[in-house]
Amino acid sequence: NAGVTQTPKFQVLKTGQSMTLQCAQDMNHEYMSWYRQDPGMGLRLIHYSVGAGITDQGEVPNGYNVSRSTTEDFPLRLLSAAPSQTSVYFCASSGAYNEQFFGPGTRLTVL
Amino acid sequence: AQKVTQAQTEISVVEKEDVTLDCVYETRDTTYYLFWYKQPPSGELVFLIRRNSFDEQNEISGRYSWNFQKSTSSFNFTITASQVVDSAVYFCALDAMNRDDKIIFGKGTRLHILP
């Protein structure tokens, strides 16, 4: 099993550009989520999904969209990137006992 | 509201010393899970332990131990005989099962083990 995979690992955007961060898991987990990690702020929940076709907002959803058309994939879209979205992004999926398995992260810089 | 507080932002100890990382949580739910994760300097997030609200038994795994006390809403993590490889950021997290499905993390404690 590959676990949780994220692409790309690094990305630089200009203000106003859009992009999609990809996340996939091969563990057949229903629950998936996106977090951003900023210095001193810990992990903040952006969006989450409890299954295909169902998504909901976390603590910091503004500026981000998600969709969940399959169990495996949970992409995160930045509609119009802003410097405040410079961060490290982690995707996670939850196992049967609710422990989260994290992807390796995407380091995003918005200029 | 649900909240996880890790009051210790940064801790430094000398190798072989014991160290305890504090975690205090808030939830109105009676059923919930608590977790600890480790983030070493390489950046990945590693699951360490899960505890449900009905199980207050302390747990020991090698040099790691966890003390869960519902009376004080705390889930503290102790490393015995610390080693340099324990240097990392440690996160405590809460998953309250009866409400929304959000899993909330504390801000983390950065632990430095000095040789």
C-alpha cells in the first residue's frame, strides 16, 4: 500500500493563480481531511469529507474548495492564491480506529 | 466548543532526562478520542497513540507513556530516558464523536533533546 500520497511536494504560485493539490489514499478510508500548518499555529483543519460526495468546512475554509467524487481522491483547490496561503499542506485519511494517516505534505509559496 | 491546549510551546532537556508534554482538552461530548502525533525534523506526521474516552488506563510503550485523566481533561505524554531522536514537534488531537466529525489539533510542543 502506498498509504496517503500528495502531489506536488513543492509549488510556487503568483498571487491570483489557481491550482489543485492532489491527495489520494489506497486504504479505502471513508474520512479524509486537509490541514495547513503554519509556524506557531499547529495544524488547522481546512476541509474534510466523511465519504464520497460529502464534504464540509473546517476551521479555515476560505479561499479553498474541495470535492470528493471517489473514496480514493480528495483534491484541494486554491481558487485565487494569496500570500496568506503560503503554508505546508497535509492531507490525511482516517482508519477504523480514527487514527489519521498523513501524506508527506506540500510546501506552497505564494508570491 | 472543542479545544486542545498544549501550553508548552518549546521544551529543552538534556539527553536521558525524563520529560512530560502536557495536553488539556475541552469537549462537551461524552464519547471522544484523543491522539498524540510526532513530527520529526524531516516533516512527516507520525501517529503515536489513540485513547477513547471510556478507557482511562495509562499506557506504556517502551520509553513512552501516556496518562489520561478525565477529571482534569488531560492526556499527558511522558518520555523516559529521552534520546536525541525524540527531538520533534508533538501534537495532541481530539476527535469528539457525538458532534461534527472535525478532528482538532493543539498547536504542538517543540521538544529539543540536547546531547
